Amino acid sequence: MDSRSRRTLRALAAGAAALLLVAGCGSDGSSADGASATTATTTPSSLAGYVREPSLQVGDVALPDVSAGGAPMAMRPPEGELLLVYFGYTSCPDICPTTMSDIRVALESLPPELAERVSVAMVTVDPERDTDEVLSGYLEHFFDRAHPLRTDDPAELAAAAQAFTVQWEIEEHEPGEAYAVGHTSVTFVVDETGTVVVEWPFGVRSKDMASDLTLLLSERERS
């Protein structure tokens, strides 16, 4: 990664909000330094991830779902189910594929009757390279069913990212030139009300994801 890329990604990491792990994935396969922190806005619970207070409300957010022909998908699953939402990009050499792999392992470890109540959505922050076909093919590598979410409208993407407190930055580049992308590396677990019930920063283990999902799904069976 050249010095300009490093400066861009260091600046992004330095300005990251609390709880957000900002990852810079360069086209050369390197990763910039990340930073994560917890503040009074987050509290520990019996969950392995972080529970924010007040919780993020994202039920009004909707983005085009490639798997549904571009129809808008609202960020709220059916009643009794959970939706895992992640903002990233398919050219990321390490953070994004590791996250997708960790989620896959977590879902595979769940009993089938629980796993079928969890859906996964990935929002690309790099629509220039992530065409509909590229994003769909990427998710198919990890999951039998998933929601590839993609928009060419910068304002629409920015509004969705803001609702999730996601930050990202794409290095300035000429057409056809390789470029680096920095982005928040958090997986958001959303319930049927559109509430983010727990957040998993990069590095949360698959077994802890599975434990959180089991607890949350069990709570919904009792309610």
C-alpha cells in the first residue's frame, strides 16, 4: 500500500466513532490499523456482543435486494426471526471474508430449526466494483441463502449507513485504478421491530455468535 493509501486509512481509523472497528483493506492485500472502543453508550450483558443504549432503530431503512430483482428490502426480519446486517465489499482481502466465514460457521453450529430463523444481508460500500453479479456470487460462496444489498445512489447508501452508525471511505482513484477502502467492521443483529439488539465487532468468535443467536431466538419463543 502506498503512502497516500496509508494516510487515508489512518485518518479514517483515527476518526472512528466509539464501538466501531474501522478496517482498511487495500488492493494489495494489506490491512490498515483498526481502532475499537466502548463508551457509556454501550453496556455489557449476557450476550457476547455489545448492547447499545439506546439501541439503534433501523426498521425504516430499506435498500435494493439483488436477490429479489432490486426490490427494496426493509431492515427488519419476519416476526420471531433475526437479520444479520454487515456493510463491506467483496474485494476486501481479509476482514470481510473472515466475518462472512465466522457467521457461516456460527449458523452451521445451530440446530436447523434455529438457523432457518436467521437471515444474512451484506450491504456493499463499493458498488463500483461490486456489481449485482459479483455481490451475489460472493455471498453464494458463504451461504445457501442471503440478501446482497446494493445501490448506485450515494445518498441512499449514506442514509442507510448513518442509521447503522457505519463509516466508510474510498480512496480517490482514476477509472480502472486499484484503490483502498476503509469501513466499519461490525455485524448488526436486528430483530423484527427493526431494533439492533446486539453488535458484533470484528473478532467475535463464531461460538459466541452462535450463543448470542441461541439466546435471542429462545427469548422470542418465550415471548
